[in-house]
Amino acid sequence: MHILITGAAGFIGSTLAHRLLARGDTVTGVDNLNDYYSVDLKKARLARLQALPGFTFKYLDIADRKAMSELFLAEHFDAVMNLAAQAGVRHSLKDPHAYVDANLVGFVNLLEGARHTEVGHFVYASSSSVYGSNSQQPFSEHDSVGHPVSLYAASKRANELMAHSYAHLFRLPCTGLRFFTVYGPWGRPDMALFLFTKGILEGTPIKVFNHGKMVRDFTYIDDIVEGVVRVIDKPAQPSQDWSPSNPDPATSNAPFRLYNIGNNQPVELMHYIRVLEECLGRKAQIEMLPMQPGDVPSTIASVDDLSADLGFRPATSVETGIARFVEWYLEYRHAPAAKLGEPA
């Protein structure tokens, strides 16, 4: 297939592109290389992809309506995987307009391009953040998600609603994927594992919020990518069981679907840190802090639907995943471009 990946220089986007290229797909990658975190790290990911046959990179911003329209008209995409977004719950408190531009304006530009060129499947990244103040766990796609606690979460929920409207109006198959705390090699420098590793190695205190009383469904990058590939290959279909008198949020009488992709093995944050300390052979200096606005104390995914429909359940333990990350981090840190992983 010819697949468009937006956010191709990002953590998940670049890893997914490698997987699709390895199986013989053609990939067009789009990214604006913004400076939310290290542009050098993004360029390093991109350089690895550009050395591979079948990959084409377009330096574009999805919020640019004209550029995106021209891209869709010039190419024929069998599927779209939208991973371009302004990420980060905490940053949404500081720069809300960036979330509107990328996550709302950019998203509708992609939907428009997909429907006008009859793309076979429009897949997009949502987030576990959409569950907001819902305390019923594990989180299910069939739960209500009407109470987001950050603008980032609200923008991701808006994506799900926008996608459903296009699935309904234009019969564009749309599938949203709610990712749960993704980590692994080539990860984002603003995420906890990267920050903790850097701090422990440098002997500086690491910031631990909610006084360490956090639980996360940490999901290893290869498990995320496996789930994404399986979803891309199975375009959403209308549900024969959907009822307008008892509407299920995860399905529809339109070609629309939502899936959680999480490890379904909740881990306490302090255990996560202890595993990292063991992998590094060093103890962390910890600065305990209160909960940050927009954050939630616990995220646990139900992946029953993913398993039933796609025959896959993420299973990589944090012991395995963190060890792989540390191996990559140490090698990357001592590479000639030693500062590539530093946050911008």
C-alpha cells in the first residue's frame, strides 16, 4: 500500500514507518519539525528513514490547507495514519493555540484530503487522556468521555467526533487509537522515562508528581506499532449491532471504530523508577511534587476489543521495555552527535 504518515519524524511515526517499509509498503512522511522538543532528535529519526527505499519525506505543516490539499491531489494514498499533533498535557496550559492549529485545523485538513481523494482508511492517534476525570477502570472505549481535564484531551476527543462525522457523511472509514503512555527507544525527551534516565545519569533530582502515587499503563513502542499496523489493514466497518436508542461511543452505523492500545498491566510509578535504577545501576535523587493541573492519577486500558477484533494484546513488560530503552539511550548518548537527545 501507499500510506501517508503525518508526524513521520516523531517517536511513533518514525517507528511505524520502519515497520511498514520493512513489509514492502510505500510511505510518504509529513512533518513540520517543530521545536516542541529537540529538532535534532527528529532529524536523526528522519535520516534513518531517508536511507531506506520506498520512503519520501515532505516538509509540510498539516495546518497549511493549501499544501495539504495539493499533497492529496498529487498522490494516491491507500491509507492515512495521522500522528501529527501538538502533544503534551502540561504544555496545553501554556500554549493552547498550538493545539487548535495542529489538532483541530490540521485534522480537518487531513479529513478533507482523505474524503476528496477517496482514501481507503483514515486512522488517527487519539489518547488515553480523553478519559479525563472518569474513575471507572480499566478504561473502556464504551465508557463516556465527556469530561476532559486538559485542552490536549479535549482536542483529541474533538478528533474522534470530527472523524465520526466524516465517516457518517462521506462513508470514509475512520479508526481512532487511544494510546496509553508510550515509551521505548527513540522516545520523546519530554516524557518521563527520558527525563528520569537523563537525570539519574547526570546526578540531578528527577521530578515525581503526585508524590509518586501514580499508576500508568506503560505501553512499549513495538506493541503500539503492532496494533497500529493491524488496524491499518482492517478498515472500519459499520456495526450491525449499533442502536440509536442506546448509542455505543466506540462503534457506529457508519464505518467508524475506536480502540485502546495499552499494555493492560498497570504499573506504579515508583516501581517504574526502581526498574530504571536497576537497569542503570544507579539510584535516583527524587523530588516529590504535587499533582500537576490536567494530569490524572491512574490510567489502565481495557484491550478486550483490540484482542477480539484484531487478535492482539500488548504484552511487553516494563522490565523488558526499560532495558531496551536504556541500551538505546546509552548508545545514542555516546554517539558522535551526543547532544541529539537533549530537549530543545
